[in-house]
Amino acid sequence: MTVRLPVAPDVIRWAVDRAGLEPEVLDKSLKVTAWINGDASPTLKQLESFASKVGVPFGYLLLEQRPSIRLPVPDFRVGFNGSMREPSADLSAVLDLSLRRQDWYREYAQDGELDRVTVVGSASGWTPEKTAADMRKRLHFEVTQRTGSWSDARKHLLRAFESLGGLSVASSMVANNTHRLLDPFEFRGFTLADPIAPLIFINTNQTLNGQLFTLAHELAHVWLGVSGIGNEEPHAGATSEVEQWCNQTASEFFVPESDLRERYSSVEHLPLHELLDRLAATYRCGTLVVLLTLQRNQVREFDDFARVYDEEQRRLEELVGEPSSGGGDHYNNQPFRVGERLSRAVIRDALEGQTTFSEALSLLSMRSMLNFDEYARRLGVA
């Protein structure tokens, strides 16, 4: 006789909603709508399959009421109504994978007696201005050093942070699963502060300008020594002192007030949108960051700043299409989706027999040794 498990319809609905799916999609292989309506119950095999599809631990599905999921890091996200919805399965998966990678690298660094990352927590008690100046110096990102495109600036900052000993991940998806794209409205990035293995994650499913600001914001978290996840925007009304401090540091990092005042006289005669474009090109950041810095430091007076900001935002939306969800050469993207420092460490450790190849593949989000060998060859580790 087939044994069916009694499940709470509300728990099944919770799991479906958390995965961002519709019951009808799952009905093709599982009668999920019937479970939600209380018209049927799943077998053990069906419930195991359902747990895998929605990314929920099997044990949660046997609870009598929906569980409350808590993030393993401070949650600084701000919703449209002042609160954020429960973390999605994709967000939880990305955080879990990042924590596992961080734990692995911390042990690897300790075994190899690698130096601690001195910038972590170094800005405790500092002003945003002092912190931004130190970040520019250590990351070799002074205004006069900024060349190339905005994409070049992002690559430079990610690699510069890793050269200090940090771990960086810039990805738009869970692992390498193109069917699990990350929602930038749910989160834009997070920081796992640690004196040995600090890790920053940038959700690249947003505009390049948005990625750059998020990157600077998360770096500020590292300098402050505070972990956290956020959906920060330059103009967002951060509810915590930490996020306000990190936002201001990120803006000052890209657009130093003293430099802005020196340059402003040469462009103030231009129409506002041309002025913003000119300065943004100099600072390799978004025009909204420049606009906010002009207003915050009272370099330029605005009769109705909210209207000006909204107009600039609409102009950018017309100019910029949807952010790219990936593409290109997989092996060229992998050092950013996983982090080059972590990748090299995992590959070396596996080749030396200290880490199993199955664990290495899992840490690198790869499926086969063919992928591993080719990636190792591309990085020059093999």
C-alpha cells in the first residue's frame, strides 16, 4: 500500500512562494495544487522531489506551520513598505554557498599560515571621508589612476580587493544555474566580514553603475568590519547607521569632495545632464552618485532636488537597457562568479591531494573534471 505523508497546506504554499514559483508549474510532475487545497497528500518520494525543486530542506515540509527563516548575517535590506519579504530560496542558497566557501578558505589560509587581511575593521571609528581615502589608496583607485571603461573599473576593484587577501564574487545567479537568476530588488550584495577570509558578493543582475556602487558599499562594510546584506541604492533611505555610513563612504570613494570642488568650475556652465556625464566619466561611476555628491556637499544648489533626481533616473532608464544576466565565455566569467583567489586555492589544494575533487567541484560550482581541468588550464594553475 502506498504511504502518503500528512503535510500542512500552508507549509507547501510557503515553500512554493519562497521559491518564486507558481503551483501550476509544479503540477506538471507533482500535484502541488491538490496538496495546497488539501485534496491530496504526497508520497515520500514525491515530497523529496518537491523539496529539491523548491530548494527547501525536507524536514521543513513536515512542520505543522510555516517556519520563519532567519538570515545568517545582519539584514539591512529595506522594502517599499519598510519591511522585506522573507529571504527567497535563491538568496538562502547563495548565502549558504558563500559561507561554505569562506569556511573552506579560512581553514586553507590558517593551514598555510597566510597573513590576516589588515583592512578588515581598520576603519572602526573613522569618518566616511577618511575611510574612502584609505580605500582609494589601498585599492589603487585614486581619481588620476582611473582608466578604461566602467567594466574595467569593476574588474580592477574586484582584483585589487583580492590582492589584499579578500574573496570576491560577482554573479547574477545561484552557482552556475542560469535558471536561478538573482533578484536585484531582493538584494544587491552582501559582506561576510572575517579577519582571515572576508568575502563580498555583488549581484550583477543590475546595471553596471549599480554594481559599482554596490561594490564600493560592500568594501566599506569590510573596512568597517561589519557583515550584512542590503539592497542599497545611492538615494535609498537607509534605516541603519551602518548602511548610511557605508552609502556615504561609497559615494565619497568614487567622488571625493575636494576633487569635485576643483573640477566643478570647469563644467558648471554645461547643461546638467552633460555636466553629470562629464564628471561620471572622470570618476568612473554613475551620474546619480555624482548628482547626490553635488547636493550633499552643497557644491550646487537645487530648487527641487527630488524632481531633478527623478528626471535623471528616467533619463538613465531610457539610455540603459536591462542588465545582462550573463553570457560570454564560461571560463572567462568563472573567476568573477567564484572568485579568482578562491579558485586558485581550491585547484591547488585538490591537485596536491588535500581537498577531494568532489569537494573542489562543489566549491567551484562545476559538474565534471573536464570543466575543472580546463578551468585550471585557463588560470595557469595546472
